[in-house]
Amino acid sequence: MKTTLNINGEMKACDADPATPLLYVLRNDLELNGAKFGCGAGQCGACTVLLNGEPIRSCVTVLGAVPAEAQITTIEGLGNPGNKATGANSLSILQNAFIQEQAAQCGYCINGMIMTAQAFLNKTPDPSEAQIRSALDANLCRCGTHSRIIKAVQRAAQQIKQSVPKTTLQSTTSGELA
């Protein structure tokens, strides 16, 4: 079935059965390979992408369950390590924090960790360590780099806080402008 998806702000067409997992469409049809196949049961988090800003497990989300107007964000949509046209580095603050904290060892879980952390930071711009741990609790890392992952999210939160004007932060946390 011909389907058009809004992925990373671009409309992408694909021809896939509605029962196909979104992960397969992203990787096989659209060549967006950031989301990984980990467990295939939605339990490890390696396949996490954002659907309208919320983290979902793309290995268990079938194409037919994705609303036509939905916005899907993959790790490729957060940043790009090198713009071919300009040569500019356009990694997100969170991606840079993961690099600075050397949060990846094998790297298999990192895309899912970053996507989950991004959704969390969008809602909780000044999190405690306990909140970060809770937000990432369902994402598994076999290499055991959890402490560096936590530090990376803390670093990103601090950098985001420093880069956003105070009135904007107040409006997102209290609902009104100061």
C-alpha cells in the first residue's frame, strides 16, 4: 500500500503493507538506519523514534497505526554530523553531550537513548538525576555506560538551560511568560 509519512520534516513516500513494523519501513524502505533492531518486542529501546514528540518503539508500531498527519522524528532528524553542502556540523545539543561524555561504547543502544532523552528533555528541561534515571529506565545498555549516559543528559540539560532565554524557560515550565 502506498503511504506518505512526515519524517524529520520531509514527506517520504513508501510502498509497504500496513502490518509492517515502522522500524522496517524506516530502515529498509527509507534508508534511515539510526533506529536499531534490538529485541523485536519493544522492550530494549534500540528502535525508539519520536511520534509527535513522544518516544515509541518502532519495532512494535505497525505502519497502519501511524496517523497520516503524524510527525516522525528519527535520530537523523535531530542533527547531522556533516552537511555535505556546507560542511557544517549540525549535531543537536544532546548528541554533542553524548559525544563529550563518551556515553557510547558499542553504540547500539545510543540512538534509542538519545531519542528517549530528547523527548524527556522537551518536557522536563531542568531534570534531577533521579528523573533522568526514571525516564531512561526502559532503555537497555548491555555495555553498562549508564553513568556516562546520565551525565550526558545532565550536560545537555545544563547547556539547553544556558542557551534558552530565561523568559522562554519560565514560559515552558509555568505555562506563562514572566
